[in-house]
Amino acid sequence: MTSLSPALKQATPVVVDHALGSWIYGTDGKAYLDFTTGIGVTSTGHCHPRVVAAAREQVGKIIHAQYTTVMHQPLLALTQKLGEVLPAGLDSVFYATSGSEAVEAAIRLARMATGRPNIVVFQGGFHGRTVAAASLTTAGTKFSAGFAPLMAGVHMSAFPYAYRYGWDEAAAVAFALQELDYLLQTRTAPNDTAAFLIEPALGDGGYLPTPPAFMEGLRERADKYGIELIFDEVQAGVGRTGKFWGHQYSTATPDIIITAKGIASGFPISAIAASTETMSKAWPGSQGGTYGGNAVSAAAGVATLDVVKEEGLVENSRIRGEQLQAGLKEIQARFPVIGDVRGRGLMQGIEFTTEDGTPDATTAAAVQQATTAQGLLTLTCGPAGNVVRLIPALVVTAEEITLGLERFETAVGAVTGAIPATTGAQERNGCALRGPP
């Protein structure tokens, strides 16, 4: 009997029957509050009616119009919509299918535009699983081990992970910028360095927001040395952090931006954007792909951007994210096993540690499984696997956040055997919700 590869590990035992909004309904007859959203992909929730309608209509017109052979209207419309939200000056777009493809397109462009070989990445970054993207990934050895040699020309510098170092943010930023300067003196000369590549908030690396001062320090050095600054917004973009782009918490702007995941509510499409001047430096034949810019995915992307704008989902992400983080910090105060709570918008991480502050992956994994038993779907991340991440849909309601917090707290209590001094969710809402509205 044929089966899926044993290398694929499913985070939950749930088999989906159907889904809507923030809820997944399993074949077991249970409703699950989904705080995973396909790893930050179903930005407008599951099966948003406007996204579904746009995709259905497009399927009846043309499904696959290979965009270097013929052009199609959805891709032109999506490009126009993206132009309304892209950083100033980034007026040229190339489409691919996955985040990894877009990352590789971005570094290829940077190398061609500068004529330089080297890329600087930052510790804890995740950029994909294909060979070049995995070579750029430092979120854990599991992403790059076992298929060496990796792509040459990649150099890693420190990320300002203040909690890990035991410092305040300013000290961590100063240290990380100092280490970057040292790297440029000792390993990759500025005139050999094509790009800095960084996530505005680390994803698999532990759900760590990148400090604005660090982003701005990268921009200063990029300008000084003629280095391309690439922001990997695959997970942090499209409203996830409470701003449309995760880098907008700083004054830094990118030379190249990468987007995917939430841009089409679950349909596979990705893109990079740069100035026309920079994009024109791509060598002939260096950009293309059979499925890039698929017509159905592009139509879903147009609908997604309309929904995000017209339903105020970026602002909802900010407000509901503040509610979520405040509730998580209350829970942290009741459970010492939670060492840190951090994040922006609807991208929140809960780091579990032992009494001496070392990573506690065992408890994090047990909590993630216990949340499923409580009807809340969550994931883990971080190099040690000791961070539980919460990624609700941008359409999530205040009541669903409250319910998620209640279920999360119950799961932590069940794993640790600790009974909190008060039941936080009941205090916050006056009563406990039990299922989907």
C-alpha cells in the first residue's frame, strides 16, 4: 500500500473535513480553533467567501496561463494591487510559486545586480528548504543537514536575540551590529558582499521580532557599501505583524522584498519586488518558471488584498495581537515554565525554559500536543524546538482570542500539573466560550 513519506511529520492527528474562518472541522466530528493557519498562509481565514468566489470564477476561465508565454488579467491586476502596498521605489515584480523560489530569485538578482558573490544572513533565519534557500537558513540544522555541499558564498552574522543573551534589546543590537562589522572586516569584504538577507521577524528561528534599530543599522551599512538589503517578508508580511509589512516597525526600507504565504489565502504564489533599475540587471533567462504567477492563485491574491484592505485586517491583526500578547503575559505570570512571550500582531511566540533558563523542548512539545486535545491547533519552532507559536487568521475575533487563551492555559496546566491561581480566561471574559460561534 502506498503511503506518504515517513520523513513527513504531522504536528497534529487532525484530518480535515472542511474549514471556515478560524475553524477547522475534523473527520472526527470535532471543531478546532486554528492558530496555525497553514503556517501563516490562510491570512483571511479558511475559505473566505470572496477568495473562494474569485478562485471559482477564474477556474472557469483559464487555470494555467504560463506567464512567459501568454499574459493573463489576474496577474496584471495583482501587480497593480501590490503596487499600492509595496515600499516606495519597488515598482517591478517577479512571480514564482513558493517562498523558497522567491528567496532564490532574490539572491540571484542581488548577485547579478552587484556583480558580487557573497550573501550575509543572520543567525536563526529561515529562508526555505531548496538547496540555495537551505544554505541561507540558520534556524536549525535539520533544514540543511544531510545533503552537503551547500551553496557557497553564504556568511552568517549574529541576530540580536536579547532573551537568549540575557541582555536588554539595545545591548543585543549593539553587539549584533558590532559582530556584523567584524564579519565585513574578516570574512566577506563589503565589495564582495551582494546582500544582507533578513526576516523582519524570525519565523522558524523562534518568532523573534527583529529590533527596529538593527534593521536601521543594516540599512546604514547597505547604503555605505552598496549592498542590497533584502527583507524576507514571506511569513511576516501581508498584515501578520499588525502592519502590512513586518519591516514597517522601523524606518528601514528594502532594496528587494520577498512575499508569499498570506498573499493569496492558501493558493501557491510568491513574488519579489525591486526597483525597475535593479530588476533590469537580471540576466536574460534568469527569471521564469512553469507555474509562477498562476492565474487562479493570482485571482485569489487580488481578492485577498481587497479583503485585507476593505475589512481592515491589518488593524485587526494589531488589536487582536495586543489582546493575545496581553493574555499570554498573564498566563506567563502564573506558570514559571514560560520564560518569554514575544511577538507582533498575530505572530506570537511562547518560549519554554527550565528553572535555570535553558530551553525546555519537552514541555513545549507536550503543550503543543495538549492544545490539540483542548481543541486549539498550535505549532512549535525555534532551534531547540522550545517555542510554541500562535498564528491566528487576520479575521480572528476578540471572542476567539479569549477562547484560544483559555485553551492554551488549560493545556499548560495539564502538562505542568500546576493549577493557576486564577482562571485567566474566565476573568477576561466573564465566562468561558466552548466552541465556534
